[in-house]
Amino acid sequence: MDRHSVDRVATAIASADHLTMACHVGPDGDALGSMLALAVAAENAGITTSPSFGSPFEPPEQFRYLPLDMLVAPDDVPREPDVMVCFDTGSPDRLGELGSPAKRAKTVVVIDHHVTNSGFGDVTLIDADASSTAELTMAVIRRLGWPITPVVATALLTGIVTDTGRFQYSNTSPRTLQAASQLVAAGAHPDVIGRHVYEETPFGYLKVVAAVMARAQLVPERRFVWTVVEPGDLEGAGVGKGDIDGLIDLVRLPRESDVAALFKVVENSVVKGSLRSRGRVDVGSIAAKLGGGGHHNAAGFTFKGTVEAAVQEVTKRLPVEEPGDD
């Protein structure tokens, strides 16, 4: 981690009277946890904040143990912020309508762990070797000298746990485990995180799983398994988009696959793809070629076209399994 970058980000944040904050649309545990952790720490230090994310502005139900009441609707975010801190995103278009305030802000601070940043941000802390944006946000809060309270610690640990797949992914380093240990010592509640994020779903989720898994397809010569979520699956089961985030972890289970994909039909001719790899294939580079991004083992993209076309675009970029390959 570049200590000079940590210092510059901390200085920019400390100089503000008000911090406008944003993370990418459809926030995951890392984006939301990082943003709320810094928001709570800043408020405790006497700096007012406006944390938000772009439409659809629907705070994920599984993260209800976090201080979601701090969030403000995107329409209530200052239009021309003095300092705007952006989390877990490498470009303003990933912020939805909050990309406009970011473009007008006097200073844009970016904290991110994706390599796909193409120059977004005036003051940046970008480290692709970090497990999560939360790990970097923790370093910034420590550099500021702000206390990591139990609420802050739980938000940060949420980011680390979710982006490492509960410490199962290859982005889990000794530094990651040390950070997690320090957060638990500071009062984070891993049991609360585990229960809400991984062990609770609405009953309708079971119906969605049944429908989606019935469509699963295996492409054996590419060691590729994929399936699709249709809009009617959620409507018929009374389930929200945030309730199905864990579906990709079921798709990736077959031992015959190295790469798994979950395609979600967003609207006519718009498909969102989530990719996972067991390590041999770099799905981050595949997603980047399709206009998205991510990491070696986990990535995503938005595709304009049909599901069939999206499947074809991913499939042709996967290696062909040769006889005798393990």
C-alpha cells in the first residue's frame, strides 16, 4: 500500500467541512461498508457527510445491520461538492446520476482496489493488491487518527468479508487477515455479518433458485457453467434484486467448471453478467474486454444484446479444454 497516497487522501478528507460520498450503483458489501464506515468516522470527528449511491436507490436488505439511516437519496446530494469521496469505482459512469456531481466537484477523492481505473479522481488511493476497498478505507481512517468504533469496525469487516468470499478467494493476504483481526478486536461482529449476509433470505429466494438452477448449462470443453435470471423470476417470488446476490456462489459449485457466470436480464437488450473463476482463468480481463471490470477471480459487465449473445462473447474467450488437462 502506497503510504504517500494514504497521506494525500487523508489530508484531502481532513480539510473538508462536509464530505459528499458516493459508491457504485447496486452497491455490494464492500462499496457500502467502506462508505458508511468513513461516514460514521467522519461524523464522529465533527465533519458532516452525505453518503449516497445512484438509482435505483434501494439499500440492500441484507445490510440492514449497518447504519443505513445515514444514506441520503441521490437527489439530495450537493450538486457542486467541495470534496467528494468515491468508493469502489473506477469511473464516474459507475456512479449513475451521481457522476454529475463528481464531475463538478472541486476535489474528487477515489478509494478503490480495481485496476480498471482510467484516471478518475484528483486524489486517489488505488491498490489492486488490496483485498477490498474496505481494507484501504481502514488505512485512511487510521491515518486520520479517527477512532474505529464497533459500528465503523463492523462496516469495514463487512467489506472485507464479502469481497474475499469469507476469506476463501485468492485476494486474501496476511495483511487482510491482520486487518480483520484488528477490526474484531475493535468490536466488529462477524456473527452478525455472517447471519445477515449469508444465512438469511426471503422464502421466495428458494423459488428463484429452483427456476434459475433449472436453466443451468455446462459447456464441458470450456469448463464453463452458466445460467440466467429472468425478470419474471423475481416478480413471481416477491424477491428484490439485492436478495439474489449470493446466487453466483451456487452456480460456481460444479467441479466440472473453472468459470461460472450468472446473467441477469435487466431490460430488453440489456444483460448484466457476473463472472467467477477458480483461478486458472482471469475473468477480470474478460469482463474488461466486454466493457466491465473486476479481479482475476471475480468480475462483472453490462452487455447490450441478448443473453445468448452475452454467453457467446464469454465462451469464445475461454480456453478450450484439451484431453488430459486437469
